[in-house]
Amino acid sequence: MQELRDAGVMLRLIYEAMKRKGVDTDAIFSRLGVDEKYVYTEQLRTPHSAQLYFWQAVEDVSGDPDIGLHLGQLLPAYKGQVLEYLFLSSPTFGEGLRRAQNYQRLLSDAANTGFFIEGEHACMVLDAASDVVSRLKHFNECFVQGLITFFKSITDGAFEPSRIEFEHERERGQEHAAEILGCEVVFGAEENRLYFPVSMLAHASLHAEPELLDLHERFASEQVARLEKKDIVGQVERIVAELLDSGEVTLDAVAERLGIKPRTLRTRLTEAETSFNQVLADFRYRLARQLLATTDESIDEIVYLTGFSEPSTFYRAFKRWSNMTPIEYRKNAQGKDAMVEAM
């Protein structure tokens, strides 16, 4: 199964909100094994499942049981991305929404936003592929505010939510959440939903431009195509994980599992701007870091689990990857959360 990832812009916006709120981001990043440089990595896409690690670390460090709700108030508007340009250059908000749905993967592989009209209200169903993340309080309450802030930005402040429904439960603070979100809020619903007046769909964009719209749609299509080309990397990694303990991790063996010719696999990896050897090395390094940081497995066992033939080969490779020996890395990493060990 393809690993689902979120666009790095989501992490960057939350990082900016944490700085505005005065949260100790250094302490959070220390736990997660990342730093500010990582957050601003070009074309960054983080594992969707890592939302669990991330938000737990943020709550622990901040000491705020409603940190997602409160960071959502401070999120900068989502700007400078092709989805914003699609909305602005569309003739109406409704047209922009319809077009953006075609390219929601640019924001997250897990996004599966639906849309329907119910009487005088329009509704966006904010579905996520992961049931666990879809019920994650901090993520939901922060994300929906980011969405509202974005919609306000592209409509010159005209957008207003009329009702929000969350899958997650709240034992306390329901009124506080409703006050911050500015509308009726329901918890323990079947789906995450954002309702707004149906009249908003006809709201005209002051920046509508047909020629720019065509250009932005082509650019969005190219970006989605680029992501689709990179899907092969996830498929190769999945098979590498299955083959590691057999010692037969070769391009030919992986291609056979995928049902394609080795030459085709090599070409597709080149199109994804990588190679089989690079994918294999990256996967081994990520697995080694995870095992060293989060388990008590012996070095000899980790050598076996990462598919190396002997310890000396593993030591040399790990030193080349991290500029540390495996033992040095373990001493430095143990006790930290494992969000980045899976990235």
C-alpha cells in the first residue's frame, strides 16, 4: 500500500503559528528529530501517519490540551501555492472550489474532500484516508481553522462558516471551541464537515482571469503528474521491506514483484528523480534510524533487519549516511519520538 503524505506547507504554517504563540519549537523538534531547516525543505512531504506523533509532542511540550484549537487561531493564510491561484483566477468561489478538488492531492495524499448542497447551505466533507487521523482532535480543529482562514483570504473576508461537525469527541470545552470557531459546532459526528451559506458559491472573485486560470490549471496538472511519478518510489520501498530479510534485494527482484521489466523500473525511477540504489539506501537508513532510536535490538540484529551481509558493511554505510556510528546515533536519539525516523 502506498504511504500517504502531506505537503510540507501544512507543517510550515503550524510552525509559524507555534512561533506566534511562543511554543518552544526547539523542544518539539528535538523530540521529533527535526529542525527549522527540515521544515523548509524544498518539496517536503511528510507521512500522514506522523500527525499522531507530531500533535502528541506539541501537546506535551506546550502543556495545552487544546493546542490544536489555539494554534488554529494563529495560522497564517495559505498563500503562494497553485491552489490559491486556482481560486483567485476562477470567476466565482464555487468554481474555484470545484477546480481545487481535482488537485487536492497537492495538499495531501490523504485528502478526499466531498461536496454537496443541503437546502440553504453548502457542505464540504473533510475526509481523510486514515480513520485515526480523521478523529485526531488537534489536527481537526487546527486544520478547519486553516481552511476557514484560507477561504476568508481568497474572498476578501466574505466567507463565514455556518456549522462545523467533528468526528472526535470533546469531554469539555465545547462552548470554548464554538466561540473560537465562530459558529455552531457538533462533536462526535459521523464525518468532519464544514457548512457555509450556499450563496457563497456565487461570490465573484475580484482577481478572475481566464488566461491565468488555464495556466494555473496546467501547472496544477503538472504538479500532480510529478507526484504520480514519485508513487513508484513508495511501491519500491514496500517491496524492499518485504525482501530485506531474504537478502535478494535487487532491481530485477523488485521489478518482478511489480510485474514490469527492470528497464521500465529503472526508467520510472529516473523520471521520479532517483534511482534504485538511492531508494534502497534511503530505506535502509530510515529503518536503521528507527530501530536504533526506538528499540533495544542489538546492532547485529539491526544489521540483519536492514539487509546487510555483515556488521562492518553496515557500520561504514551508517557512518557515511549520518556522520555518526550506530552506537553514537542510538545514544543521541533514544528517548525521542519517532516521527522523523519514518520519513
